[in-house]
Amino acid sequence: MANSETESDIDPLKRRLEHLHTQPCLILDGGLGTALNELGLNEDDAWEAPKRLADKHIRECVKRAHLDFLESGVDILTTNTYHMGERMIEFGATYQDFDVNQVAIENITLAKEAIDEFMVKKNDGRLRPLMAMAVSSFSTVIKGRAETANREVAEGVDYCRYEGFGVEEHLLKSYFHSRLTDVILRHAQQCQVGVLAIETLGDGAEVGVVCEVLESKGEVLRDAGISAWVTLTCSDTETVDTGASVTHCVEILARCQQVSGVGINCTEPHLIAPLIDKIKGVLRDCNAQDKLVVVYPNSGETYLCRELEEGETEHWAWRRGGVEEEWTSGVGEEWRFEEEAMKWVEQGAQVVGGCCRITAAQIANFADRVKGQKPKQCH
């Protein structure tokens, strides 16, 4: 194993932070699916977009979404590789592996094309944005399940929060190995991917499996100069989606040498501040303060993981208080992303962006606030 100094020297996230003199954190993009919806794709087309780049319109929409985030001022652009398979297994059924190499290669290449085009047009001396390759939770291949912790399921559906998703551990390993093949990682290196964004993990067993797979890929990742962050989706300030404690999950990640960042994504924004404190505390107790804190919550709306009822027009909806707990669709104005994001930066978050329902316009507002500030707690 390489020593920590050598690993730090090649870690692109830490190296980029060390070069920041006019802002206190790295700015990540927002919800790519949301951006595709804004460009006219419906929810199904946006979800299936990674596999449908042969469709000229879909390819143009994905590239335009990348460019919109680049123009908003991001330091890190995420590839559209989050969902590359099928919702192909019933709860408790056997997971059948499938080849996703070509899907990953095409989408990584497209993100690189967007960055190349942006850098030619921008030509203002700014650093080239880093590229993060998105890798989703195993839960994305379970039929009838949504991975975000803030969701509502159909009555009687109770398998969603079973530990380990109700499958054997070797199936979880098979899934993550299929997303991190040597073929994919070599192409990622050629396209200047700097980090794996392994995100929306909501299960303790899954976190352990991810670390095992990353460790098995340690030499490949080091040679490629690619680091990894792992982010959790949380139901509250104490537990991840299926019930494991946040503390336990962060402790596992703190011990994994291949993980350079730990954090939260696709979680209600009001939970982020206490979760940052918890993560920092666990990392400190584990003597792993060198790992970066990464946060990119969703809008706070709840995902309706069921058939829509009368009066409901989309699957993301605001949940209002009161006895009836009525739902109203659409993005609300109860909070301002950039204001909350600045608070997370003050707490010491070093990579900050958005997930579902966070738009390029909101990221641009945050970038306007954060750029020009001197680094405070990032190092």
C-alpha cells in the first residue's frame, strides 16, 4: 500500500482544494434528472437517458444539462452514470449481472465532451472542472423501490427498508463490481475522471461491501489517480435508510483507505447541519479528519414511490404539516438553497452541491455567494 502522503499527493479532490485561494469549498452540480426534466424529458426518459444516448434528442439534452451546470460555476461535474441497468429484481429474488461497460463509457465520454466544449468557450483561465463518475446504490435495481430516504411507498409495501435489501451479500458485491470494472475505470482515467461518487447508500451492509470492492480495486484506482467519496441517504440525524446508524456507517468508511470523502446526499436539507457535525465527530474519533465532508441534499420534497393519486401530477411533492398532511406538487420557496449551503460551508463541508430537484440556477446562486471568499475550514 502507498503511504498516506503519497495517496494525498495524487488525490484530485484534496489537490484541488489546496489550489483554492478564493473560495472555501468545491462546488458540485445539482440534480441531473431535474435538469433533464427542465429540458423537456419526462421522468421515465430522464431515468433511462444513460442507456439511450443513441437518441439524438436525449443525447443533446444530457450534454446541455452538463453545460448548464458548468456555466453555473461548478468545480465538479457528475457523469450521467447513476442508473445504468434495469429495475430487474423483485424483493428477495436473485440478481442477474449484466454488462454496463458500454453505457458507462458513452456517458463518461459525453461529460468529457461537455467540459472540453465549455473550456474552449470560457477561456478565462479558470481551472478545468473535475469529473465525478456517479455510482448508485444497489437499491436502484429493485423493482418498486426508490433509493432516497424521504419517500412515501404504497400501502403494504414494507420491504423497502429491510437490512441488506433482503439479498445475499455476494449479490451486493456483484452489483458494485459490475459498476467498477477495469474497463470502466481505464476509460475513466483516459477521460480525466478524478473521483468516484458512490452515492445514496442507505444500508450498513451495503457500505461495508462498497469498501471491500474499493479495496479490491485499490491498485487500479491508485494507478489511475482516481479517488472516491461515499455518501449516505438518511431518514433522520441518527440512521440511514434501512436503519443502520450513521455513526456505524461512517466508522466503516473512515477505515477505508480508498475513500477520501464521506457525506450525505439525497436527504432532506434540514437534516444536513446536524449530520455534518456527526460525521466530523466520528471522523475525528477515528483519526480520519483527512477525509473530506461532502454534502448534496435534495430539495426536501418527498418522492411518491407509488401510483399517483387524484390531483397529483408528479412524483416529487411538498408535504405540508397538519392533520391531513396534504400534498402539493411543485418546487416550493420555503427555503433558499444557497443560504443553507453557506451554513454547511461554515460548518466545514468541503464539497457542496445538490441532488434531486436542485437546479442549475440554484447552484449558480450558491456559486455567486461562495466564490471570492477565502478558505476557512477546508484544510
